[in-house]
Amino acid sequence: MKKSNLSVLPVILWLCLFLVVPMLIVVGISFMGRDDLGNVVLDFNLESYSRFFDPLYLGIYWDTIVLSVLTTGLCLLLSYPLAYYIANAGPKMQTWGLVLITIPFWINFLIRTYAWVLLLRTQGVVNNVLLDFGLIQEPLQMLYTKGAVLLGMVYTFIPFMVLPLYVALDQMDKKLLEAASDLGASRWKSFWHITLPQTKSGIMTGSVLVYVSTTGMFVVTDILGGSKSSMISNIIQSQFLGARNWPFGSALSVIFVITSLIMIALFNRALTSKHMKTKEGR
Amino acid sequence: MKKMRWAGLMLAVMMVLTLLSGCGSSKETLNIYSWADNFDEEVLKEFEKQFDVKINYDVFANNEDLLAKIKAGGNGYDLIQPSDYMVATMIKQDLLEPLNKDNIPNWTNISDTYKNPSFDPDNKYSLVYMSGVTGIAYNTKYVKEEISSWADLWNPEYKGKVILLDDNREMIGMALKKAGLSNSTTDEAQITAAVDDLKTLLPSVLAFDTDNIKQKMIQEEGWIATVWSGDASVIAQNNPDVAFVIPKEGGTIWSDNYAIPKGSKHKELAEKFINYMLDPEVSAKNYESIGYSDPNTKATPFHTEEYNNDKMINLSEEELSRTEWLGDVGEMLQVYDRFWTELKSGRE
């Protein structure tokens, strides 16, 4: 018992030093004031928090949540069939599927995002092909739009959804499906009542990974969105740099962490209760 | 089980990769902290040889990073290159050493235009290293009218093809200049009016961009844009259809400067370095390589004809006379920042 306690000590130390302590510093600064040179000064106040309720910042946060929920939903819709296919393929295909999904990650994320610029811009590959085939007369403006941002987000985070779903689908007890079909359940019915509830943990993990990563991402909005729409993380970054308002930036970060935790808890509860209902219905 | 581990491992590797992409000797060492690629490599090597020293060159991405690091204790840097407004901020916060001009006799080579700038009136703490002016770059293939004023950006013909710098002070400053006001006003009513004016430009804006604005203009994504003169020169070299003008209302001038932070252990060596860089021949070689305007008046004969004839690198006296430095706006920075957030998010 004692031995195992000792072995987790380095991890606990690491987390304390590099997660808990910095987080506490951020929380501390969020309650402080600043002088007109941007230095943080010891002056306890709640001004940074009340400033968040300015409709401007609330609106930006709302936009961020909408985009993140959309990205998560789209990732889930696109990933589930793919993960299902890989999990039910032969062993060789499974390995290949997983390798193909992870290969893009060997290339730097920024380079992959700029590749989308080359594809989507007015003199880009997509426009040139469409023009050559006479499908359009004028180049389409695809880049620097909200659609381009959504596309970039979904593209970036799809693997984060596929892998947890794959694990869940691979692990599930396939005998239950056989039993269901023996008892005359349709394929759709057995999917709805067996596969889906059994892969709940995968859906949960994937969704949390995608949702949290999307809310914290600002590079995609800058590169593919032309910096025209601000995400909450853009605002946090600018408070720490250009605006030199660390207390406000810290307060935004704290609010960001708390609301993300709430969203995850709500999502978790929604999934659990759905599962409960199916159980009761049996 | 094995496959699950593989999936888990890959997931961990991917997360780390995604998150990361956001980020000896006994000789005397000169520790430089500056922008990336800010000097010609050979010129630095030559200095190391001549003075038998070692140069240690670290880079920062923006002035705010520089300020944060110097405030945290300097990290042993001997020479830093803050921009104009950051020099003013650093002087206010008592972070800079006064320069000993006796060690920098070549400082008199600097053109009068760049001597005694408003952010450091007697050049007590800083000397201008390089400079540029924000103007309008436009592609003559698409823009047929003569461009002479900031108001031309508002022309509905260019709707969806205008690119603006992703910079709060620069762009609100531009709208202020358009209205004939100072780019650094602290009068909230003036700022509000300028921002309202900018809001009417928003439907025309293709993108806000500072780092990649060159590529966007070279690739003809945008037709007309607010661009620094040095960047305009690079764009024109790659796309000869692009022209550049300093609008009649005048533009914002900026500079990166030499300064020595408090706590430098090799102050004299840093001053010797500044003096070396201001030598006419060294200077010509250096600016030829980095492609920015050379403030050294004695260097002109050592430059190539091509460089001397580049009107975007060498702005005329008349153009420079219409420029204004961005001044420190103190507490009003918060107002500028909120307005900028408002503008970019398209909300009230």
C-alpha cells in the first residue's frame, strides 16, 4: 500500500507545481487591480468579473460555445460511422485504419491549416478546378468565412473523436448483438438499444476532448477566418499581451474553466440519464 | 486490449503535438534579444571576429513578450530592440540604461528624420534601427482609380477585397488620421467617432492580418490593403501589379530601436555593437540583406542602385513629413482595446 503511494508522488508533485499552483496564481490575479502601465497591483476587487457581463464579452462567449457545440456535433456525426467501420473490419484493416487516421498528425498542425488556405483561396485548387470545368464563372469566396472556420475545426479535431469511439466500439460485448438478433430485433433497434448505450463512454470522451479543444483554439479562426470572428481565447490572449490587462484576462480564464466544467457535467448527465431510461424501459 | 493501448497512445501523442504547435566559452558574450531575422548573419559574424566576442541572439515575437521578460529581471540581455511606443513604456517603467554616446560616435550618421523622435526626445535611451510607414498597397489590375486617401478603402467597388492590419492602435489610428486627427488621441469622443466610421468599412473587409498580409496581396486574395512600407516593397517585388501610396492625410510611422536594458553586464560592448552597426559600409550590407530602409545617411553610396531606387524602402522627405508616431495613450488603451474587440466581433 505504502509503496504504491510513494510511486504516485512524482505525478502529484508535477501536477501541483505545473497545474495547481499556476491555476491558483491565475485565480489570485483575477481579483487584483492594475496600474496604468499594466502592472498587476494588490488591490482586491471584483471589477474584472463584473466586466465579463458586458454584452460584448458575453456575446463572444456565446459565439464560442455555439461554434464548439457545432464542431463537436459534426465530429460525432462524421466519426461514428467511420469508427464503426474500422472496429468491425478485419484485423489488418483495423491497423491500417488507425494508422491512416493518425498519419496527418505527423505533419505540423499549422502546416495542415495553411494547406487549407492553398485549397480554398480565390486562386486556389478548388476554385481553379471549378472554373476549369465551367461550373462557376467567378471564383467563390470560401476562405475567411464562418464556414471555413467550422471546416477547419472539424478537420482538426475529427481524430480526437474517432479514436475514443473506436476503442468503445471495439470493446463492446458483441454477444449482446447476436442475442438481440436471435430474439428478432431489427439492426436499427439493436444499434439503438445496445451499441449506442455501450459506446456511451467513447462518445463522452470524444466529445469532451473535441469541445474543450475547440473552445481553446484561436489559430483556426485567425488563419481560415481572417481574424474576423473572435473566440473567447482570442480575447484572453489579447488581454495578456496588447491590452496589458492581466486581471481581466485571468478572470476570463477562470470563467472559461468553470463554464467548461459545467458544460461537461451537463453533457455527462444527459448521457447517463438517457442510458438509465433505456434500462428502465427494458 | 493491445489495440486500445495503441489508440490511447496515439491520442496522447496527438494531443501533445497539437498543444505544442501553438510554441560555453570564456569570451565576452553580447546577449541580444530582438525580432527574428533582424540582422544580416554575416554582419554579426564579422563583429564576433573583429571584437573577439561571442554573440548570443534570442528572439521574441512581439513587444509585449519583450516587456514581460525584461520586467521579470532582464535575463542577462545586453541589447534589446523595442518598437517606438515600447521604448516610451520602458522609459516610464525605468527599465532602460541611458546610452553613453562617447562609445557610439557613429550615431551622428543617423538621418535627422530619425533623431530625437517623440518617444525618446533626446535619444537618451534609444537609437532608431529601422523604420517604416503604414500606407495603402493596391493591385492596379483590379483597382483602376487613383488612390490618394484613406477614404478610398471605403469605395464600394472593393467590397470583400479590403485587408486591414490586425492591430488595434494602427487601425483606429488610421481612421483618426482619415478624420484629420492625431492617431494617438485620448479624447474618447474622437475615438468613438473613428470607430463608428470603421464599422462602416467592416462589410468590405476580407480579413484582418499582420503576419501574412504579404502573401494575401501577392496571391491577389485582396485588392487593397493597409500595409507597412517595407512589406509593400516585398509584395511589389513578387507581384509587379501592386503599387503603394502614403495617403494625403498621412500615416503612422513606426520604428524598431536599439536600447540597453537595466542590469546589462556588457553595456560597453553593446554600445560598441551599435557603433559598429552604424558604420556606413556595415550598415549598407546589413540593410541590403534585411530589406528595410537604412537610416544611415552616409551609407547611401555603398548601397546598390536597385536599393536606392526602391521608393517603398526610401520614402521621400515629403512623405515622411506627413507621418506621426503612435504615442502612449495610458489608461485609454483599455478603451481602444474594447472598441477593437467590438469591431472585430461585429457586435455592439
